[in-house]
Amino acid sequence: MDTAAATAGAAGRSPGEDGGTVPPPRAAAPAGPATATTGTPPDRPGALRRTARRLRDRTVPLRAPHLDPYWTAAFLFVAYALLAICRFRSMGSSSWDLGIFEQAVRGYAHFQAPIVDLKGPGTNILGDHFSPVLIVLAPFYRLFPSPLTLLIAQAALFALSAIPVARAAARYLGRLPGLALGAAYGLSWGVQKAVDFDFHEIAFALPLIAFALEAVLRGRWTAAVCWAAPLVLVKEDLGVTAAAIGALALIRTRRASPLSIGLVAFGLSATAVTLGVIIPGFNGSGSYDYWSKFGADGGGATIPLDTALRTTLWVLVPTTGLLALRSPLLLVALPTLGWRFLSHEPHYWGIDWHYNAVLMPVVFLALVDALPPARVSARPWLRSYAHHLPAAVLAAALALTTTLPLARLTEGATYRKPATVTAAERLLDRIPDGASVESDIRPLSRLTGRTRVFWTGDTDGLAPDYIAVQLHDNRTPRQALADATARHPRSTYVILGGAADLLVLHRTSAR
């Protein structure tokens, strides 16, 4: 069959004698080499364009604006989890808080009291900090008994808190500003520092505060109360933050709402009962141990004013350009800042650790609240500033990220496991499950899930089966062995093995 005849269109055909059609006369083709008309390969660029178009059309539902906050949270979760996992694999975690919380969750997972031997043999963690919310992690830890379970859960909770921030920003400012502020929140230095710091119970506080303040912005007062009330189960001081959210609702509504008044009363009462009754009851001392951190010997605050001012500016300037000061939502930050001003603990006034994480959803949602009226201000400079601020805040977050923990994800060394870590893990694996171990900070995260671990020098007279010690400051194995003998004079220890700067001692006899 003639291909040209079979593919000719209706136009240009002429009737033939047999009632059919014949093709019209063809124009003379230029002289040149003959080419086949069949089996010609398809135009690859055109095929690629069609494939890309089909893919774009099929993914339209996934690119809907209302899904932007969820994609932002998913991206942040992957980044946070990857950072935490890589740090754990390289034994870069400080392990202290991670070990404490793993012991607590391990107790809950086995339907036992949350005993944390790292704080002293037989110590119930509810007598140190009141964080019963940790029981939520118990089923997951029972299925996956590993410190990584806690780290991944923390990554998920931090990422979850980005949803209400990005959603509120998009609702009141538009899609692109919403994406900018959602990403800036997730990359903020306060959140990144918390992700990089082992595990802490405040991971639960971030989504609760963020969802509560989003509900306040929308005028959904019942939802705001329901999100804020569980803060009393996260940590003993967060009841005052819950009360501040109730006070914020009273300010926004300008009426004495029973829900808002109830939240204020509940938050303050819960804090008072927890600090005065529950924690002292569990620790047996009759008091709250952390009162010693407030003031100098119970006196006034001793933190230098310039230090406090510098940290406060770090909280407000790169994150909100100070515009958050125009929003009453900033009231919710006052309890956290208030505890600090009463304290003489220097760690509270730095930009490291996890202490600033709970302030990040507050300041970003305060910025979301302040931007709409600023955009229609009668002052031209303020209108311009408000319109450009979301992009500027994102640019600041990206610039700071080059010196923050997430920047390590761009380095190849982050994904490699050092040979010294492998050797240290093999050495620690020689300690049998269920043994009692006295440990320095670095090996903790490899031991708390399967042994009973005590902090070095805090065994209350109990001689552990094994001692895992780091050889700091050019200490020799002989010196470490002598120190162990001095701490436990009624027991005999021998060197089980060493790897890099890690040494493990084994008790062979007791007198």
C-alpha cells in the first residue's frame, strides 16, 4: 500500500474512475538522496516536551496552593531528620539529654515509671521536669527501641509546627509571602539549633503553640484553648505560656469569654500545682530543684543587660525585622523571656541549644499578624517595608543557614561514618544487654536503650558491671583505671578494650 496515498487528507483529492480517489499531482522534489518515509524516529525534543506537559498536567492537584504548607513541612522534616540521623551515626550527639529522655520513654514503653538513672539511681524524671507528654512516644519506641525514634519524632514535630505558620501567612498575605515565611520559620536559627541539640520535650511545644496562635488569628477561640491547654503536660513552666494565650484571646475579643478566662486560670493553677506539689512529691525533696537557677542565691537577676538585650534582638531582628513588636501576639513570648530575666543561668541567654525554639512560632505568627495593617499604612515607608519584609526575612534565614546546622547537609563528610565511630560501636557492643554501666557523655546514646546507665561518679555507691570512659586531656588508660578504682574501691576492674579516645572497663570481682 502506498503510504502517501493512505495518509493523504480529504483536501486536494480528485474522484477516480473506480469511484475512489486519487492523490493530486505532487510537486517535484529537490534532487538529493532518497530517504525512507516509514520508520522515521520521533522528534525527541518534541517527545520530551509532551512528556513534561503530561507530567505537569497530572501533578496540578499536588501543586494546589492549599498544599504549600504541607509540602514545606515535608521538606523540612526530611532535612531535620537527615541532619539528626547523620549526627547520631557519627556520634556527634552530646547524648546527655538524649540519654535522659530515652530512659524516660523506655520506662513508659514497658509500662513502668519513667526512671532516669542518669539523674541519679532510681530517679523519677517527673520529680525533675514535669513532662508526661513523653508517654505519647512510648508506642513508637516499643516498636522501634532506638534513640533514633526520639530524634525522628522530634524532626516530625518541628516540621509539623511549620504548617500553621505557613498556612496563616498564605491566608493573610498571599501565596508567595506565605511560602517565604513558612520556609523562613523552618530555617530560623532557633529551630535549627534545637534540631541539632539531641532531643528535648519542647519539641511538643512548638506545634501546640503554633496551632493555638493560628486559631487566635482566625478567631477560633475553642480551638485555641484546645491547642494551648496541653502545654501544661509538656513542661512545668509552659502553663504560664498557656495562660498568656488565654490572656491574648481576652485582648483580641475584648470581652470576658469563659473559655479564655478558664485557660488563664487553668494555666496558672497547673503551673503552681506542678511546681509546688507534683514535682516535689516525685523527687522526695519537698522542693523544685531549679529554683536555685533564679537570681543569685535567691536574690535578683545577675545576667548582664547587654547580654539579655543582644539575645532578644537576635530573636526579633533576623526573624521579623522588629515588625512583630506591632502585634499583641508577642505577649505569648513574655513568660519565656520572664523566666530568663529572673534567672542567672547563662545558657538561657545564648543562641545555642534549644532554649529559643519555643519563641520562633510566636515571633513569626506575630509578624503575620502585624503585616496586613502595615501594608495599608498611611506611611509610605512602612507600606514598602511591609511588602518587602517576607522576602527579606527569607533571605536572612538563608544567609544565616550557611553558618547553621543545616549547612552540614551540603558537605560530603556529613554522610560518611568515621572509622573511629565504627570501632567505638564494636567496642560498646561487647557490653551485654541488661548490664549496668557507668558512662561518660559520648557513649550514652549507644547504651541507654539496652543497658542500665549511670552518669560517671553518680552511682550512689553502686559498682557498675562496666565503665565506659573518654580519655580527655591526654589521660592514659592506666589513669582511667586508677580513677575507676578510686570511685569503686570495693571492686576490681580490668581493661576490656579501647577504640580511639574511648575505653571500656569490666568489673571482675567485688569485695
